[in-house]
Amino acid sequence: MNRIQLTRKIKHSLRGQGFRVTKSGVTPPENLDKDTIRKLHSTAVEHRVAESARALRRHEESLIIHFASGFEVDPLAVCPYLVEVKPKSSEERLFRYATLHWSVPISSGYGRRLRFLVKDKSNGKLIGVIGLCDPVIALAGRDRWIGWSETQRLRRLRHVMDAFVLGAVPPYSQLLFGKLVALLCASDEVRRAFHRKYSGTKTRIRRRPFDGRLALITTMSALGRSSLYNRLSLERRKQFLSVGFSKGTGEFHFSNGLYTSISAYAKRYCEPTYRQKAWGEGFRNRREVIRKCLKKLNLKVAWSYHGVERECFVIPLAADTPAFLRGERNNLHWHTMPTERIFSWFRSRWLLPRLATDKSFEDFDKYDYRLWHS
């Protein structure tokens, strides 16, 4: 594909998604309510579902049985537990299938990854999913909250992970189990699984073994200001702390088939940059690929900003997380949060009150949740 063809394809795609395209940049619709944001994401979501069909469509009938219909859930008998997802396992396939139902495109994560299924011991069905991956190097709200210098950040960033997906599936989502899944990302079980997996590992840059301590988790809202994470508490201690909004950066508006063409063009005509050869050659990430390509096409790099702000949250796992991440102390005084204790709080605080006023979950049929219906 030549420069003119790719430029036309990019403009056509962005306008088709609902963006206003000018020489100076890309602008989303003025009224950015949650429904409008979902519509902006819909093209990328549809592309991801279509792209996954070859690998998952033939397994759909065996995957859908892991979901519950309303009649299969007894809210008073629910007993949640975490299942760590291993690469190339049946759990990984279920994780991928479940995240295809999200109203925003879910990445597969990058760098270090730790993924979990949240399941219901009372019936063996899927409640929700948790996915953690390496954090971005610079995140303004997080970095202000911690108060660390660039040197401290480079030394301690490996003690931070980012939740790239947190959520419940129906019918549990109708009973507010999304709040439970969010709280479980900071559970003792997740922290210990991180330690088991990464303790003793060495990075390509810093050759010293990692002690495996996870001090902080960050996450971003999917649809602007979050109604799920704000005021989310455990035993009256606020768990998710809002630290501001992103500036509307990201790649979802190029994730509907465009990225394949952009990547091919960048690999052919653009030079990758990297800060240290120990990190490996090639482009650092998708963002660099897109920006390099836009520049080569004589388009503004500002087109890589979609303008859809997302709320940023930090979830400290210890009372002294900021001081630890600044390197001012070496010990962490953990917040003790086993799954059973988290669920006990969730049950009395949200589940039972919801159950008393809303039983719509009973109407959910898992076979209506199929993606391909054939």
C-alpha cells in the first residue's frame, strides 16, 4: 500500500468511527457520554471479534457452558475463588473469549502478565476476569501521587502493575460483582501469585534478581469518569484512589484493521528508535509505530491522540506504598485482604441490598451471550 492509499484509508476509517478529522488533529464528538464512547470503540471491538473467530469460533459451544444462566446462580450460595491463567491453557482460551464481550477493545497485555479467572465454587461458573500487565513508564497522575523522581521510578517501577482488564460477566455483573472483581485485584492471592511468578527474575536492563514484591496496581476507567471505581471501599477504606484523567492518548482508533497496514508501512519506511540496545532492536511499542508512520505520511503526530479521556486510579497494596516506591523505606506493611474477607464485605455491602431490589439476573440466558451464533 502506497502513501496516498494509506493516508486515504486512515482518514476514511477515523471519520467512519465518528471522529472529526482536520489537518491539526483528530477530535471526538462533543457529547462524550458513555454511549457515545462505546460507539467510538465499536468498530475496534467488531474487528477484534472478527479477528478472533478463526481461533475461537469452533470452541464457542464448549466455552459458553462455563457461563451461567440466571437460574444456575444462587446468590446466597456464591463462593468466589481465583484461578490463575497459564499460557496455552483452556483457561487462557476462556479468558480471551470472555474479554471479547467487553464494550471496549481489550488488549492482551504486554511485558509481564498475570491473569485470573474469578469462578463460583457453588456451580463452577465464571464470575469475571482480572488481567495485570506491565505499567507504562510515565503516567502523570500516578507519578504525582507517588512523588518519585525519574531515577526512583526506573528503579522501582517493577513493583507496579497495571490492570488492563477488570470485570464481571453476566448474570453476575447484574448483581454488581464487577465491584467484587475490582476489589479482588488487590487481594492477597493476587499479590502472592505475583511473588511466585516473578521473584528471582532478572530484567535485561537491571541484572539484579527481583524480590517479587507488588506494591501498587494502577488502572484506567473504560468510559470516562468511572462509576464503578469511585467510592469503592473495603471495610470503609477507600481502595481505588482517583489521581486524574488521561489526555486522550492511545491506539484504539487505529485498532480496527488499520494497525496492520500502518505497521507494514512503518517497518518498510521508518527507522525504529530505542533508548538502550539492551532493550532490543525494533520499535518500542504500538504507539511508536503509529507516530512514526503518521510522520512519514506527512500527517500530524497529534492524530495519535483520540481525545477520549479516561480516569486513572491507583490501588496501593500497603500502607506505606508511596514511601517504598520512592525508595525511602524497604519494608511494606501490607493491607491484609484474603478473598474470603473481601467477599464477606462485598456480600453485605452490595450483593444482599441489590438482591433485595433487583432480580433481573434471573432472566439471563447464557446462550444469548454467544458471539457467532452458528
